[in-house]
Amino acid sequence: MMNDDYEDLTARQRLDALISQAPGESYASVSALIGRNHSYIQQYIRRGQPRRLQEADRRKIADHFNVAEYELGGPREGRDHPLGFFEAEPSNLIFVRRYDVRASAGHGSLVDQELSNGEVPFQAAHLKTLTPTPHDRLSVLSVKGDSMYPTLADGDDILVDQDERQPHRDAIYVLRLEDALQVKRVSVNPITGRLTIKSDNPLYESWPDCDPRRTDILGRVVWVGRRL
């Protein structure tokens, strides 16, 4: 029973990854694909209701994403479909914790809870191309606001490498400023070592000449996932 529960969870995580990585797809669009109400797939992925996809629904979704049915919880015999973005075998996946906090790309949001809110699957080989940092030092957060638009948009998921807390190049980092999380572009003056913290959206303010000793950098953003 525990193995069945794990396979059900893996199938939901696999479908979630397929949707998030496919341009133009959403929970609602996949629900419409199989003739269900707009929240059907969201309920399946987020709450496990229904526990498993019906065979006809699973086959239609697998064909749509051009993946094998076993990746979505079907039987493992007859793998006649080409594999999709990554193998769904547990040994090939690394699950990174998602946290129920939002890194603000606008005016900031106070953080009073940092609770785990599930996991996001990554192909092990692909994750290694993003960062050598162990997965327990990585986290997935959601972006709030539009100050980093068009690089980051409201609702984007970002993968944060918590081991990269000393900026040495122009990159996007998550910072804690006055008890609020912010996601900003940070660059270092090569002569003075002072930081410039700026927004990619020119409508928002930036902060030049910041003291790095007074800047609490929590990690560098190494990946972004977006639903269109």
C-alpha cells in the first residue's frame, strides 16, 4: 500500500512538471483536454482527488504530452511512447522542497511561516547542470509582484541555491530586507565591493551603493518555471 501511495504521488508530480514546463499549458487546459471541469487536474495534483486518473483520461494526457502512460500512473508494460522531459523512475528524480512563502518582486511580503508545501521533481542530470549544490540546500519559492518583469513574473516558481550567498557577479538573488523576502538583481562594484540592488522593471526603484555586510542574501536564483 505504501508503494502504491508513492507511485500515485510520483504520477501527480510528473504531470505537474509536464504542465509547468510546456508552453501554454495549465491545469485548466489539461482539464479541458479530457473534458473535465476547469479545476479537475488541479484537485488531482494538489489534493490527490481523484487518487488516480481514469484510464481514458491518462491515455489522452500521455498522448498529448508524448510520454509513456506509466509516467502518469499506468502499467509499466509496453513502453511504446517516447519519454518526455525526463524519466519518471524514482532513481532518476530529485525532489526539491517547495515552501509556502513568496519572494516578493514588488514591495515585499512579511514572512511569518516558512512551511514546506510539497516537493517539485527535477531530473537528476538536469539539476546537476543548474547547480552542484545538494538538493537539501535548494528550495522552490513563488514570486509575488512584477518588479522583476519581464525576467520574472508574478506567480513564477524559482529554484534558489542557498549555498550561493556571496554575490560575485551580476545575478538574481533572494534577500531578506527588514523581515521581508525580496527577489532582486544584485551586482558588485569590482573596486569598492559595494552592492547595487535593482529591479528589472524600470518602474521600480533600485538601491545603489549598498553595504554587503548589511545585506542578508539567502541564495541565488538558478531556475525559473512559468505557466502561460
